[in-house]
Amino acid sequence: MLSRKVLYIIGSLEVGGAERHVTQVVMRLKARGWEPEIFVLTPGGPLTHALTEAGVPIHGVTLPAWVSTILRNKRLCARVGLAITSIALIYTMWVRRPAVVHFFLPAAYVVGGIASFFAKIPARIMSRRSLHNYQTAHPYVARIERYLHPSMTLVCGNSRAVIDELATEGISEQRLRLIYNGIDIAPYKTPFDRSASRAQFDIPDDALVFVLVANLIPYKGHSDLIKALARIKNALPEPWLVLCIGRDDGIGADLQHEADSFGVGSNVRFLGSRSDVPLFLRLADVGLLCSHEEGFSNAVLEGMAAGLPMVVTDVGGNAEAVIDGVTGYVVPAHNPECLAEALLNLALADDRTLMGDRGRERVEEKFSMSSCIDAYEALYREVSAQMR
């Protein structure tokens, strides 16, 4: 009989694209009769509660406070923590005996991939959700990943761009699988009072509202956006606002200063991390993603699901989601001038609503959560069949 127990290894359950994706996939697989479990390298995080409520077992180990007190050395403490986490992961694999172990993101792949050798897990899957730019800054990670690749039963990417890069790392086409992100359309179909929602956040009913959902990290391109807005601030129809939603990873003050210095500080609002992102997407007019690198962005699909025409940079799988000139615009990364032109075009476009409607239809047809879960089920059945 086919075992339906899958153990997911991920770094944390903080609010991020990969973490939210894994949470949604796990909960829906659970509802379909699978037995998913999660091991987190760093326990805790806001997504933990939803998984616990859904009855998904979560494993991990937290170092007692006294350990850091005794060691008094951050680097040594981190190494001890990594050793203890690795031992706990091996133990969890031995005790839980999953049919499949599925690694998400580089840290989980490196730690979990090595641990799985000791636990003698027969079926291993790695999912990469970004381009491999991170390997430049961490060449040792690249070496370990290339060492682990041959031991993986299958390797997944969430865009054609990611798959193409994986192929350059010596992984045969026969072991590569493309599984696009999936979006739950339901939150965008419930009754919605746009005017009341705008009033709740002191947004004028007639304002042109852009929205960017991305943590405040340099490679997400917020600075490019501010420079682009500075170019067109006098050409945009008044009033206009840009809502930036995402966790501040340390550059928020610098971005606010930059926006002020370019004369758009009063138009750009940094709202921090939010749990009500669909609400802001539905009250907006245009969606944005200005990243310098991506795998395949949930934020783009969520904007499209909300009926927003999108302006995205041509990185990763963005151009696989947004059809240039049809559901929005695809512009070069690191290019505020082209970004500004696209923003102004959409701001003044008569067919802006039509482009948004086409984007919503594209998500429903190609990027639904149901299709995504079907793909994961097929993946696990395929792997399990190979292990017989």
C-alpha cells in the first residue's frame, strides 16, 4: 500500500513566500488524506499556529537559553545549535519513517540532505524556489548542493527559469519536475466594499493605488521603485499612493529617507508585515514587483488573482506569469527608467481593468492551488512507485 507520510524540511515558519507556500500545500494535502509533517530548523514563527490547528505535527529543537550563556560566543553557539538540530532531525527521520522527505530552501537542503543519509531515507526531493544567485556569496553551499544533487530522487523548480538553472548543475532532465506555485482564489471572490476598506486606512476613494508585496530586502528593488516614482511623480494623476507591504529586514529607514529626498515620501507608505494582504490587493489599482532576482513569486500571482494589472521585472518566472502587454508589463530589472514608463502607462491606460481581468483568468486557468496540489500528489505517487 502506498505510504502517504511526507516529512517537509524548512528553515522556519516565518511569513515568507516559500514558508507560506509550504503551509498551504501541507494543509491541503492533509485535507486530502496525506500525512504531512514538518521539521523546522528554527522553531516558532507566525505560520506555526495554523499548521498546529490543522493537526500537522511540527518538529524542531530550540536551544535552552543557558547554552548561549555558558558558551558566550555567538559563532560557537550557532555551531552547537546546528549540531543539535542535525541530530534531532536524524532522530525524527528514524522515528517517524516518512516515505518521502522534501527539502525547501538552501539551508534545509544542506542540513536535511546530509541528515537524510544517516537516517537512510529512500526517497528524497529537493525544491528550489529561486535562482542560484545566492551561491555566489556562499560558494560552500553550492559545493554541498552539487554533492547532494545525485542523491535526490527528483528535483523540483517552481519556474522554467529555475529548472533551466538546475539543469546546468548536472541534474538530468529525467529527474527535473516543474511545479508552479498555486493560489487560493477564494479570498478574492468574497463580497468586498472597496470604498469602506479604503476609508479604513485613510485612502481617498479616488486615489490611484499601487501595491508592492515584498519584504524590505535590497534585492526586492524598492529603491528602483522610488527612483522610478521620482521620474513620473508630476505626471501621475492625483491623488496617488504606493503601499509597500513586507517585513523590514533592516533597510526601512533608508528607504523612507530616500523616498523623502526624492519628494515622494508622502506618497509611499511602508506598512510592515501584514496578515490581511488580500484586502490591500483588492483595494489597489496596480500591482508591482521590482525584484532583481526571483524564482516564481506568489506575490505576482496574488496580485493577478485580485484582478490587478501587474508591472514586474523580467527575472525568474515573472514573465511566465505576466504576459507583457496583455496582463501587465514586464520590464528589465535594475532599470528605474523602464519601470517608470510602465507605471505611467498603466496609470493612464483605459484598458487597465481589462488587463487585470485577463490576469485573474490566467491565474484561475494555470496557477490555481487545486492544480498545484494535484501536481504534488502526482509527484509523491511517482516517487513512491520508484521506491517499490
